[in-house]
Amino acid sequence: MAKTQAGIVGLPNVGKSTLFNALTRSRKAEAANYPFCTIEPNVGVVLVPDDRMLKLQVIAGTKVVIPATIDIVDIAGLVAGASKGEGKGNDFLSNIRECDAIIHVVRCFDNDDIVHSMGKVDPIRDIEVIETELILADIQSAEQQLDRNQKKVRSQDKEAIANVELLARLVKHLNENQPASSLDVSDDERARLKTYNLLSSKKVLFACNVAEADLADPSKNPHVANVAALIGKRHGCEHVVICAQVEAELCDLSPAEATEFLQSLGVTDSGVSSLIRGAYHLLGLATYFTAGEKEVRAWTFRSGMTAPQCAAVIHTDFEKGFVKAEIVSYEDLVKNGSVAAARDAGRYRLEGKSYLFKDGDVALFRFTD
């Protein structure tokens, strides 16, 4: 399965690099109080929190637990005019194009000590700035594609004729300041649009970065309320509330100290766990498990993958020699309390090559050498 990655985007000084550091529990991105402190994209491997693994660990009787991971890219802050090369615009937009989904960090906290690149905190304006730059970049790209296909139409190229009609609609839609993701298209047209790798067609998860004081009850933060109203109406997508600074502080604490610190704030999480899980699902990813005395391990697959394809996630030879997969759902295994009890209850089943894996499947593969 090809690797997928989510890119963290936003204006300068909204907390992107602080969030990246927290997600990866590193200090790879220089979190500094000035624009463009992130110039080259930083790539980090992020562990996906999954409480199911703890119960599987008890059932398997192992000390080794290996969670799923996703790749997160910290992309330097965009500014108005990025589509024309302003700031580091060309590089930034190119970095976004290489990502499969976007985590859009918006600043929802006021702090006079941390300058805002546009003068004052206004997350709605910030969102519109980023979206406009992505749309403008897509207009340039779509117009170039339209020009290429129009030249092919002269030779009666049937595919080019269909592309011209689609691209003309797309350019008109984009020029109305609407993202490519909202264009009404058929399944065939959607597949063709995907080949153009349009920036405004990528799935987006909005991360509202709030102050420590707002973490326990973000509903009182008017910036968060405004963002929720905007994306619910215009995007139909999700948002999560985080405090990147709190998560950054947690990185320097022991587990016991971290728990105590969060309790003092009236929360159990800084919001980052929800963000990671949200990004994981945004990328269309799901998890199956293998569980034995050696280890409990989470394996990442895409919805719609067959049993042999999921076996190949472990090793390509498993797909070639696949015979059967012995499957039990996480819920059935935990409900019965042990592998033996789940077998006695008839909860294990043998599945063949056409079986589509489901999130939470616990699998044992049978294959030939």
C-alpha cells in the first residue's frame, strides 16, 4: 500500500510547528515567533492512539504493542499572494500538492506576545486567505490543462473533448471562488479530476488552536464558534479543538505528571489524540490487528481492500501465497475475553480472497511458501 500523508497548513504564527512538534513529540520544526520559521517541509511519523490495543495486549499476554502510524508534513506558512509566489508561495503550494489531505490550523487564541501576520486574530479571514490561494493555484493549473486539451480537440481526440467540457466547468467554478471539492461531477469525472491533483479538492480537517484556558470548554471561545459555523455551512467537514502549547508542554512531562497537568486543566487530552484519529480517517485509513504472545500490532489499510491486499501490508509474499484469513472482530474477541473462548463461541471465521477487511478485524493469515 502506497504511503499517504497529511500536510499541516496555515498562516504564519498560528501554531503549526508547535503542533507538529507535539504530534511527533520532537523538536524538528523550529517553533519561533516570526514568519517562515519553517522553510523546508518537515516530515514526521505520528503514532495513532488506539485504546483497543490495550485490551488486546491483555488478551494476548504480551508486553509488546506496536501502534499504527501516519506521516505528517509541516508545511511553511502560506500568505496572501502565495499563488503568485509571494512569501515562499511556489514551494509551499508544491508541498501541499504532494499531500493526500490537509490539516488546516487556524489560530483561535489572542496573545499580544505572538504577532499575527495579518495584524489581528480572525480565523474566518485566515481560512478564506488559505482557501483563496489554493483556488487561485488551481485556476492556473486547470487553465493550463484546458489549453493542452483544446489543442488535442482539433484532431478529434474523444478523451480530450470530454476533458475540455469538464475543465471548462471547473475553471468557471473556481473563478466563482468555489473549491474543486464542491464541483458537481459524476464518478467518472471525479476520477478524471483526481489525475489533476487539485489543491482545493483535497479533504480538510480544521484544527482550532485555542489558549490553555479555553481547552476545557471551547464552546465559550467565539473564534471556535465562528469556525464551526463556517465549515458546517460551506464545507460539510470536521473540526477539532486543540491546544498545541499544552501538548508541547506534555512532551516534557512523565506520564504521571502529564495526567496530573491535564486534570488541573479539567481535561483528559489536549485535543491532539482526536486530531490524529481525525487525520487518519480523513486519509481513508482503517486498522486491523494481529495479536499473539510475541506482539500486538496495528496494521493500516484502506477501506475496500481485500484479504490478500491486507496481507501484503505485512509482507508482499503473504499476498502471493494467500490461502485464507482467520478473522474475529475486536468486539467479539474482547466480549469473550480470550481466543479460546471466542473460538468456542464460534466467533472466529475463515475468509477467502474476496473478503473485504473491516476496521477492528483481528487476523491470522494462512499462506503457502
